[in-house]
Amino acid sequence: MIQKPRQVLLALTDTHHGYLKGVIRYAREHRWQLATEMVYNARIPYGWKGDGIVSSTGFRDDLADFIRKAEVPVVEVSFMREDLSVPKVGGDDDQIGRMAAEHFLDRGYQHYAWAPFIRTSAGDQRHASFVKRLRAAGFDCHDLPPLSYAVADSEQTNWVARRHRLITELIALSKPLAIFAFNDGAACEVLNACEEAGIPVPESVAVLGVDNDLLFCEMPGIQLSSIRHDLEGIAYEACALLDRLMSGELPPAEPLRLPPLGLVTRRSTDILAVTNLQVAKALRLIREEFADPTLDVTRIVEATGISRRSLEIAFRRELNRSPGEEILRLRLEKVRRLLEEGDLTIAEVAHAAGFSHPNHLHRIFKKHSGLTPREFRKVSAGHIARNPAPTCPHFRVDFIGSRVAQG
């Protein structure tokens, strides 16, 4: 006897498309029938009858009330509402905050700020983890004003007043400054404010977001670095939990938290915080021309106007690695990004990243990641990387200088 497909309501409004991809993938694999009207019109389907609900309630009190009164199992795909007592699946905000801090600490920053979107438990956890890691390294963090609002407040709901306050604080803070934003939307608000204030990014202010939403990260202007929050995986696991609940299992005692998939470095943080002018000049040249296979230390020395030994010493003092190791770090970072996000052949990836031959790329990449380029691409594409640490523990290009230096 063929089992009747389960009817599942998507109560997902104003949410990331990554959630939709995860739900669709699970529904296709398990023959669910999805009620998708709310995705388009955001209207609550009062009177709907079905088997379960996947929700992202946010700050909609009417939707939260609808969820509370639902007579079917519900799984929420965020931690936005602490007053909603339903099973929840979300990201590991502690890991996200710690990853952001490590990203900036690796680049040598001493001045930090947090850019909240609105006050949420997820934001509080990211902020707390970020600050804790910074304080362990001996640094403090300035809190910028919220970049959106959840309640009616005359100052907060006035966009002009919020932007003016943000620009005023950005100008006043010590530079170079590293800013961790709650999500990509908040990060773009910071980028726009920097542009309006004439603050160069990333030379004076580096900005990091969360979600890796291409709508924000790849928009014209400064492309945004972002932590790869596993939204698709979160929604997929939420559907799997909902399936178990609809089969009569008891809900878990604790929320399910999925780790981030990694961090994509783009222009907004693609710089290192240095005080030596020759090192800064060398870094700019390296960043602009690292994909040219003819770029070598000799060209960098000629551009800076100091001796090779002086440049090497200054580099080591500022970054704990050599100019050659910095070139390799950027090339491997581009390889990783191309393998994860594109469908170029390995030969095309090698050429685009400045490697003279695919075999050279193969050898160097495996030395620093433990995987061949093809193996890394397979891991990334197959979502085995939801928990990347045990799969590829050594691929941290931010640390490549110390790894090369150690042999």
C-alpha cells in the first residue's frame, strides 16, 4: 500500500533562500507535498489542515500565535524567539562568533567592533563568543548601534538618524578597524556607511558578515566576506526532525545546532592590519597581482624600494610569514573559493589562481589541505562539509605562513 504523502506547511517569510533549498531537497527525497503560499504572500493560511509545519517566525507576533495554536508538530528554523516553545534547529552561534574573531586576529587587528542587526538571542551569542575570544587575545570590542529595529522607537525607526549615528561612530573609532556584523544585511549597511563617510574598505575598516548570501556578498562595490552559515543544512535537518515528530517521536530536550561550513574571504576583509608602510605597499601589490604566475618576491622588492632582506624582516615582524608565503596563501584561498563555488576544470582553476601547472597546484594543495583539489571539491559539493573539522582539519589558508615556515 502506497503511503499518502505528508502535507507540510512552509511558514517561512522574509527568510533566506538557503532555507528553501534545504526544505525542497528533503521534500523531494521523502515525497512531501508542500504548502508554499506563505513564501509568496506572507499571509497566514488560517484553517489549513495538514501534518506538520516548518516555520521561521521572526518578530511576527501573529505568526507566533498561529504556531502556538497549531495542532500538528512544528519545527522552527531559527532561535529568534525565545518565547516560542517548539523544537528548534539553527546554527552554532558560538562557533560563528569564534570563527569571526579568529579571522580578524589572524590578520593582526587590534581594534574591533560588533554591528548588531536587531537584538536577538542568536546575535547575543555570536557577540558574546566574538568578544570572549578577543578578550582572551587581549583586545576589547566596541558595540555599534543596531542597524534595524524590532520595536517602534522614534530614533531607531528614523533611517536618517540611524545612518548618521553609525557614520559618526565609524569615524570616531580607531583604525584599522575590524567589524563583525550579525548578518550580511547588517554588514552591507556598514559598507554603505563607510562609503558615504569616505572611509576606505578594507584599508581602514574591514567588514565580515554571516550567511554568505550572494545577493549581498556579490553586489556592486566592495564584495563582502562572509561566514558560510549552513542554512540549507539547518532546514534539511529541521525537516528530518519534523518527520520524526510526525511519526510520533518525542521532541529533543535541546535545540539542534549545526556548525558553520567555513568562511569565504572577499574584498571586504582581504587585507592585513599592518603599520609598516613598505609592508602595506607590498601587500597591496600582492593582493592585486597574486593570480599572475610571474609575480615573485623580486618584483615586490622593486615596487617597495627597500632591500629584500629588509622587506623579509618587516614581513616577519608584521605577519609572521614571508612575502612568498603570502602570495601562496592568497593563491590557495582563491583555489578553495573556485573549487567550492564554480565548475571550472582543475587546469582552469590552477591558471586562474596563478599556478603555472595543474600538477603544481595538486602537490601544493594536498600538502596544505590533506586533500587533492578534486577530493576537496567533492567534499564541498556533497555537504559532507557540514562538519568540516574532521573532514579537512588542516585547510586554514589564514595560517599558511606558519605552516610553511614550519616545513
